[in-house]
Amino acid sequence: MNSEEIFGKLNISEKTINLVNECESIVKENFAKIDAISEYNEYKVIAAFQKNQVSEACLVETTGYGYNDIGRDTLECVYADVFKTDEALVRSQIVCGTHALFIAASSNTRPGDVIYSPCGMPYDTFQTVLGLNGAEGSLKDYNVDFAYTPLKADGSFDFDRIKAEIPEKTKLVEIQRSRGYEARPSYSVDELGELIEFIRKLRPDVTIMVDNCYGEFTETKEPSEVGADMVVGSLIKNPGGGIAPVGGYIVGKERCVELAAARLTAPGLKRELGPSLGNNRPLFMGLFQAPIVTAAAVKGAVLLSCVYEKLGYNVSPRYNETRHDIIQLIDLKSREKLIAFCQGIQKASPVDSMFMPEPDAMPGYDCDIIMAAGTFTSGSSIELSADGPLRDPYRVFYQGGINYPHAKLGVMKSVENLMNL
């Protein structure tokens, strides 16, 4: 069966096929650069596995308290080596990236402290953690305050304002690497390093935490290698490789991670408790696959960017720009197009392709959200997915694709759906 026949079975028109094929030829050199990063990172992960002598015994599950879980403890050593940090806390008991951020932030601040963002307002769900929308149990309830400095109009750091505005009582500096639901750029590790160095000179006493969600393995180094005290993320994004069923990680300085462990379990118990419950195998396998899977997601985003730029839409980043996360933004400019795009992505899914997503209220957000994700792991955004808030200018945020052919199919299905409006 040739490609035209199989695309016909998938209801892809010849016009869309030709457009995507044209764009694939344009981005060929970009793909080669992505593959080179992926290869380096894959060898880095393998080296960490071998250094820590990962064995079949590490894949066995534990239950109950989880004392002496060799797999869990070895996995944390592997993460510490991959991220080049003192310690790592990698647990299936961390339910999402926001949970990991809450654990890290709440454990490393005390009443009267201030959490400060030098890169504008953080992502919607972390705003809820901070208590900016009145949520019960937030950091605000514990008298931890928040302050921020807006970015410049071009999305870059405003160093002059940061110097003037960083509060005296700042204890924790929170830096969000990815764009969230904003048009601003995602930041390279080198850009983060410059910001961290600047803040260190101003306030050497603060703890600096980087929200690394969506950014892992898109470059050959991580924020922990340029001075971050803590780096935090989700295992159902990049580092789980589309295999991890749940979990999050906190890596960094020994004291920061130990405090986080005490908050995750209880003071005195820290990292000694927490059974793997059969998750050691997929967490190891996911990390092993993560550099390759991340590369597939980045390739899909590059192709999408090129296709939609050809169609006349504003895209960010452009296809020929260097990538620092897996997210692709497209300004669709209308509610109908945002919904149609997401429904096109759903039609490309291996799971639940027969269902169509509709906008609805979501915990932690201030407006309706539409989310497309026919994924094997619920909510996994390293798998092909797209989402966006139902508010002007109706931007869609596309991410994931654990293999390139699936990401390519998602691009084609989204185009077909928009053409049929």
C-alpha cells in the first residue's frame, strides 16, 4: 500500500499532503540539528544508567511503606546524574507538575517570605498555588506572599526593573522556562543562566527554582547546570518518554530536595517512604526513551510551524528558530478555529479519536479551556495534544507526539479540519 492510499483511509486530502511534503523538505536541516541533540542526550542518559548500575532488581515493585526500594532509590540517583545535581526526588506520588512546584515552593519558604518571579506572571495553575485567585490551602493562606516583574514587550527579561523591584523578603525566585498560555518566548538554558547569575549578584541568599516543564532534553544541558538550586517537572511530559504513567521530579541542591521530601511525606520520614507500586519499570523505560521522544515532539512542532506559516497564520516560534521546549503557538484569531484545530488533533489520536473535545471549565483556570488529547496516559502532554483558553486572541498551544509520524498526522488532521470550516 502506497502513502496516498493510507492517507486516503485517514481522510487526508491531496492538497494537505502536498503542503506538508513541501514543508518537510524545507525543515530537513532543522531536523538534523534536533537529531544531534537527541543523540547526545540519549548517550547522557545511558551513561547515567550504567554509572548507577541499573539492574533487573531495580524494576521490581514495592508496596506499603516502600522501605529499601532499590529501584526508586537508583532512579533518583540516575536523575541526579542526568541533571548534574546533588539529589533528586522522583516519585509517582507526585501527581503532576503543579504538585511538584507546590511541594518545592512550600517546603523552601516560610511564613513572611516572598516568592518572586522575574519573568512576569506564572502559569495559571501556579497562580492558584500562590493564592492569587483565593484558592483554599494556597501559599497565601500560610502568609507566603508573591511579587513579580513584567517582561519587556519583546518577552525578554527587564534587568533594570528586576534590580529595582526584587522584594527584600524574597526567599524563593521562581522562573518559568516555558511560555505557558502566553505569547512570550520560552527561554534557553543560557538565557536562564544569565538571569540566574544576575539575581545571584543581587541576592546571593535566595533559592532559585526553575519550572522546567516541557523543556527537558530540548537542549544538551539543563537549568541545573547554570546555577538553579531546584529544577522541577512532570513525568507525563518530556522526561517520562510517553511511558511513565504518573509522577514528577524535583532535582537540585541537597538541602532543597531534602526539604521537599519532608513536605511530600512527613518530617523525619522524608525520602525513606513511598512505594514504587510497580512504576519503577515504566519510569526507567520512560527516561531511557525521553531524548528520542522529545526529539519527535520537537520535529512535529517545527513542521506545524512551517505549515501554518505557509497558511498565513502568526506562529511562535517560527520553524527556523532554535527551540527550548516542545510547545508551538499559533494565533488562530477565532473561537471556531481554535475548536476546529483541537478537534482535528483529536481525530489523529490512537485513543478516543471518535470523540470531539469541547470547551469547558477546568480547575486552576479563569476561563473555559479546550483540550485535545487521545492519549494512552490521561493528560500526558508529551503525547500528541493541543489546548488553549477560550479567550482572545484564541491561541492554540500544540505539543507532544511520541513518534514523528503521529505528530505529522496531527498536523495534517488539524489542517483538514480548518479547511472544512
